[in-house]
Amino acid sequence: MPQQLKPVIVPLLPMREEIVFPGATVPFFVGRQASMDALDRALAGDRGIFVVTQRESAVENPQESDLFEIGVLGRVLQVMRLPNGTVKALFEGSRRGKLLATKLAEKEYLVQVQPVDESAFDIDQQKLKELAEAVRELFKNHVKQGKIKLSKDALASLDGADAMLVSDRVVSLMELPREQKQKLLETLNPETRLQQVLEVLKDEMEIVQLEDKLKKEATDQFSDTKKEDFLQDQLRNIQKELGQMDDPKAELDEISEQIKQAEMPEEVEIEAKKELKKLRLMSPMSSEANVVRNYLEWLTSMPWKVRTEDNFDLLQAEKILDEDHYGLEKVKERIVEYLAVASLKGKLKGPILCLTGPPGVGKTSLAKSVARALGRNFVRISLGGVRDEAEIRGHRRTYIGAMPGKIIQSIKKAKSNNPVMLIDEIDKLYQSNISDPSAAMLEVLDPEQNSTFIDHYLDVEYSLADVLFICTANTIQNITGPLLDRMEVIHLSGYTELEKQHIATQFLTPRQRKFHGLDEKQLRFRKSAIEEITQGYTREAGVRNLEREIGKVCRKIVTRLVRTKDKKATVVTPKLVHDLLGVPQFEHDQREEENQIGVSMGLGVTSMGGEMLLIEVVLMPGSGKVVLTGKLGDVMQESARAAFSYVRS
């Protein structure tokens, strides 16, 4: 370790990315207020400042732990304030410094720095000069090969540089990774630092020579008409150097075997063999070969004849549906009817169901239960925000990055040709002047047409006749008429309070207990507590918020158990619900004990169900005109006028 110099107190200028070396004159831009204050402090004194790099560039207000320990002491030569509020500064580094302490004053960003005296190291001067000369020569060769753009004056200044500064001068001119530069900055011994820079230059020269070799080999086969072949040849040469060359013939034989095993329809197999014949005549590294190879991979991976056996046991199917969902009798009845007819007939086209209802009533999860009851694979497609027909029917293979549409992708993912396919949020399809994805869904959801569905990418027929489609929507008003006509709509209304309480007891509380690592012995909900959560803390058609509130109770109970180490069972009561969840957010409807003058009861329908409304009438002198307050819709306004007319008549 070198001799200790006297510590100095100077302003601190943290750098996000730039690493400055002693002897270098560097311009940089400053935007942070603390950094501007540090520059002002330096200009007000002897212009001395300490520049150090942050460990993470994204940190806005770096603390001492966010900074590297070694930086550079130097002087601020020039400061220029720009119109956009930033500052351009010119800094000249003089010597390395070690950060000792920060924030020595309340207002100025001052730090205590230990200067590093590199001359105090025990150095063999002759060896130092030899290393410096070797670094100079190797760096000049690097510049001559065009890897570094440098002026003649800058290169000449390297010859006159002191041997101890050569390594810093060279590294500051090279494009090296940030971590590597910082490591060299933290190497305090000049002799060791020169040895490390020499190794870096040798590594860079080897990379340059390898690049030149690959370029020369590829240039010998260069064709003016095919620039792309040049890049492919380079890739081939790289693989050859790494010993990663594959046998093209073995790959083609493997694809041929996959075509035989895929059990494709005859016309599809003919198309696949035709494309394979093209592939045999192409260069393995050409872009056309990659397109054909990907196409054949899709054809061979599709489940052309792979199907799952349906479960025709009606009692078992009903049991599975009842296990997963409470209520929803219409949907369950329709699935059982389908199974009954299919078991009698042997084979039946799947119905195309559309479940509509408010959020949280179980539309999506019901489709999973249907797949489980039928013994089929399940796959889900979300159409929310889809605006391009190609996302449904696929892209043509002539486009770069072409791929099949969501329907074919889902069939491949399901690994069978008769899955239950959930088409979620079908009412959220986005229609534009350029494309109408809802029109592309007409063929998919038409039982008379989907047996010959053609994806633009595959360009061959694929039958969707055995797929059981279940669509979901919040409202059917946003679904186009022709598309709606193809589906069997089943409306799911919101749950009543009794249904919510039953669902919470049977499904939600056990699931939340398990999710939070509890069992029934540790946590039990009283029926009155479930009723209190349902009435006082949620108001919705479904049960999503109800499950969130139950989960919130579970989390607070778990926190209490961990803190107190109390292993006694916790029974959730209405009082405990109030303690954990706070004041109830909603008031339950109260029955009016006595009729009030000028007040009438009305009924309203909202997305959360029915509401009872108190309608108040105030009589005052005037012309007899009826004034309606509140944001009433047209129907409500007409109802009020009709009531007034009835009273007058």
C-alpha cells in the first residue's frame, strides 16, 4: 500500500455511467441539483472536486453505499449553463482518491477523500518502462486496424506520456465494459495496472483476428445478388469454429419421419411432402429454408387425430359441476343435455355456448369445470382488445415473423382436436376501419363451416367440429348480430346474498385458508361473520371482492398468530370482522317502519343487482312545472312524468 497522504475535503460529483481516469480531460453534462451545487462549490473554492461513479446508474440520490470506493480527484476547468437547465462542465483528472466519508456539512455535498500516492509503490522502473512501451505498441496496432478512431495528435501524445500514466491514457481511449474500467481504476499499483491493460489489449487483438478470419472465409463465397447469404456464411463459419455444425440430411430425415407419424389427412400430407421436397433443394442456412422448416414444424405438431374420450357418466359429470360451482343451474343442465344426447347418438357436434353476466359470477371458472366434467383438455383464448383479423386467422407465410392465429395456437397447446376452448371477453373485440376480427370469428363459431377452417399460415383445412366452444361476455349489446346468432346465449345473473354466503362458506373460505397456510383447526368463520362481510363490506354481482375481504381477514389473523405465537383456534365473529376490516363500507337496506309524506319507494337496477330508492317530492309555489334533480336517465325521467300525469288525471 502506498504512503498515506493527508486527506482532503472536496465537493462530490457522482457519475451515472462515465468512468474518468487521471490525466484525462473529460466533458460531461450535469442535470441533478446536488451535482450542480457541487460544481458551484468547487468554482467558489480552488476548483477541486472528487468524481466517482455510481454502482447503479438508475439511483437518483446516491448514498455512500451506492458509490464505488475509488474515484478521481481533479479540477473543474470550465462550466457552461445551457438553456434547458442542465450544465456542461469540463473536468481534468489528476490522481486517484479513496472515498472516506460523505455528507460532512448539511448544505454542501462535501466528502473526505484520501489521495493515492502511486509513486510510493515499490516499483521496478525498468520493467515499468518495458511494460509501458509494450502497451503503446499494441495499442497503436489496434488503432491501425481501424478498431479505434484516434487523431494523430492524440496518438502522438501517448509517446510523450509518463510510464505511470500510459495505462490510464490507453484505457480512457478504449471502449471497454463499465465494470472492467472500474476494476482498472481500482488497481492502484501502476506496474500491476500496466500488466492488466496489456492482457486486455491482447484479448482485443485476438477477437479482431478471429473476425478478420471469418470475414475472409465468407468473402471468398460472397455473391453480389445475395447479401443475406454473406451473413449466413458468417454464421456457418462461426458454428464451424465452435464445432456446432449439424448434419442437414439427418434433420430432413427426422422431419420426414415426423410427417409419417403425424397422421395427417391425405391432402395435408401431400402439402407437407411438397414443402419437404422444396427444403431438400434449399441451402440449410437460407431464410427461405427457415420459413419452410417452421411451417413443417407446425404441421407435424398439430393434433390431427389425437382426441380425448368424453366422459358420458351423467351422475359423475353433475357431481363435478356441483363440486366447483354453486347454482348456475341453466349451464349445468345444458352440459348434461349435451352429454345425454352425445352418449345416445355416439358423436355430436359440440354446442357453442355464450355465458353472459356481470364480472365475478364464475363464467371463466365454469368453463374449466365443464372441461373437467367432460374429461377434455382445456384451453383459453382472451380476445380483449384484439383488433387484427390475423390474430384469429393467422398471418400469411410471406410476412416476416408470420405465425398461426390464436385458434390454431390453442389447438396445438391443447394437444387434442376436441378440447373445451374458452373464448374469453368476446364482447371486447375491437373493430376498426382496417380490420374486423369479429368477422373472422364467424367461421370459427359456425358449426356448418368450422369443420373446414383454414388458417392463413397453415393454408390447409383443419376441422374444429369436435371443439366445444364456450364464450364469455359481460354484455351482448357489444356483440355483432351475425356473431350473436351463431351462439346459444345463457344469462348468468348476479348472486343473491344467500348464494354469496353459501359460496363463501363452501368455496372461498377453504381456498383462502389453504392459500394463507391455515387449516380449519386454526381459523373458523361463523355464519354471522360471513353475513357481515357480505352485507357490510361488499356490494357486487359476483364474489371477487368478497373473496378479497375474506383474504384480508386471513392475512390479519396470520399476522397476529406470527406475532403472538398463539396457537389457539381463532373464531371469526362479526365483532372481530369490524376490528379487522374497520367500519362497514355499505349499509344494508332498512325497512321503513312508517310511511313518510312526500317520500315514495322506487326500484333501480344496477350492475350490482337491484336497489331500493327513496324518491322525495318537494312542493313549492310556482307555475306547476316539474323539476327532476339528479343524473336521471331517459327512462327514469319518462317514468316521473307519467306518474305526475297520473296524479293530475
